[in-house]
Amino acid sequence: MAIEETKPAGIRPARRAVLALGAAAAGAAVAPRALFAGSPVKEAPSSLARFVTAARIGGVDRGAVLQAEGISDFALPGRAHASLALPGGRIMLVGRRPGMFAAIAEDVSGGAVQFVRPFDSHRFAGHAALGAHLVTAELHEETSEGLAVLRDAHSGAIRGSWQLDGIEPHEMIFADGGARLVIALGGIAKSATIKGPPINAGHIESAVVELDAASGRVLHRHVLPMEYASLSLRHMALAPDGKTIAVGIQDQDRSALRPLVALLRVGRGLELLPAPEGGVMRFYIGSIAIDAGGDYIAATSPKGGCLALWSLSRGTALGHVAIEDVCGLTAAAEPGVFCATSGLGEVVRVQADENGPSIVARWHAGANFDNHLLRI
């Protein structure tokens, strides 16, 4: 396909309007579709790495692998949230909270897709992690109490579970060389079956917990001061040192601007970083990442339509760049580089430096990308 200036043809509905449409039955994977159009800034699509994400393509919720040749994808029974690389080149996509499925794809270019169900009386919370165990974040369908469910990394079969000392688990990470399982507890209670406002509005019970990865014993429970009780700790990214974690936050109270990114030094505590000027993140972080060099934190806000940058060592905000409906985010293999996706089908490569983030390449695909992006 010839490279063209990338301009989406017409206005597409925002992420949540598009992706909230009905689920489709699961189906077989397809060969790569040549869906990329253009590179408006210097680089050609061949500079793309391989990424995994959930997406809506042709009106169907799908798991997708993005690469230079296009997109390989397979149908899902509903909307997925985050993905995880498994041994043997397999990929797991976890159903969006409150999810009833997780999908394990043997080979997204044409292999089988296996579906697993949540723990009894629980729903998937959109995230999983792989260390000594494959672990899925799940929540009780009535109380939202969090559960880390240990599973077989090949079949997805349940092998055990650990209570999480809090409600609404979200992203989870194995840290400290795999010795600790770190889990963000969003703390927002909602019914698993009825859409509506939080059950515990005004009483958010958010925390980040550290578990011993061998026993499941809670080692630390990190909470913010009461003045930040409206903040929900949700997404995380691990630095190359294996012990520093960036935490993305959502604020349930829009009456004032508060920090939306925190740093956790494993075993120590949470440190809030300053918010970008002007409230550009609109009280909402959708995804967060740390670059391969361990120098920069990037975070996306689909509500604010921007990607913001911080210095990890100094904790200072370095500015932001506008990307409409951006949410998916991951570090590239090169230090100081991030890749992001949007609900409007954009794939964007961003360079970070002390002057802030800048877009160095972007492509457009006929897909509506979901919240998270994984480089494989």
C-alpha cells in the first residue's frame, strides 16, 4: 500500500460509543489485513513493532496484533480490556470489567482461541499478570471484593486464589524479580450486572497492595492521605529496575485539580507527582508506561485527548501532546520512545525528551482500538 498523508475519512464516534455496541460470537483468526494508511511524519509503517490490543473491527469485538503488514485478528464474545504475553508465543486478552471471559490465542494469524471463565461468583477485572503463576484480577459480582486467581499458564485452569484486602482490583504486576505481586485496587464499588454510578460514591477505598508471590501474604497496603480520598489507583507500569512502579489515577471529584500519577518504590510508599498545567488530563488516566531507559513516564487520557510526560528521576511534568481519544500506550524497545493507539484508529510513535513529548510518526487503521496496548 502506498504511503499517504494520514487523515481519517470523516469523524468516527468516540471510543466508548463505538465499543459499547453489542458483542459478537467468537470466530477464527484471519490473515493480516492491510489496514494502515500513511505515515505523515518521516517514517514508514515498516518501523512498527508488533503490538497486541483489543479492538472493534467491522462491527465486531476482536483481539488484534498490529504489525507492519497490517492487522491479524480474531473475534471475541465481548469487549476485552488488557492483554498479556504467555509462554510459547501465546496471548491472553481479558474481558473488560465485569468480564465473563478471558481468551487465550495460540496463534492470532490462524490458530485456535480458547476461552476461560472467571472464578465462581466472580467477574474478570480486565487484567492479568505472569510470573511464577498466571494470575487474573477478579472481583466478586456482588461485593466487588478483589481476588487474585492463580491459573495454569497453558490451559487457564484455576489452581488457587488469594484474597486481596480490598475492592475492585485492576492492573497487576510482578515486581522485585518476581518476588512480589503488586495490585492496584481501584476502590470503586459497582454492581456487576447493573450499569450506574458507584455504590460507594464519596467513600473510595483505593490502595496498592504488595503480596508475597509465593504465598499470597499481604506484605504492604499503600493508601493515599485522606485529602486524596477521591483518587482511584488503577493502572501501573514497571520500570526497568524492577522495583519502581508508576501508577495511573482517576479522580472521582472534579471540583479541584489533583495529581493523577504516583510513584511506588516497592516496599516503601506512594509519591504523588504534579499534574500537567491546565487540567489537560480531565481527571482521568487511561493507561501509563515507563520507557525502556527508565527515564520517562508517559500517561494517556482519552477524555483529555492527550499524552503527557514526566521525568521519572525528578518527578517533574514535562508537557503533553494532543492525540484525540488516545488511550492505548506502551514503551517501545528504544529508550525515550512510546507507542500509543486511539479509539479513532490511530497508531502513534512518540519521542520523549526534556522538552516534552513529540509525535514522530503516525498511521491510521480501519479499527477502533481499546484501552491498552502490549508490545511483543
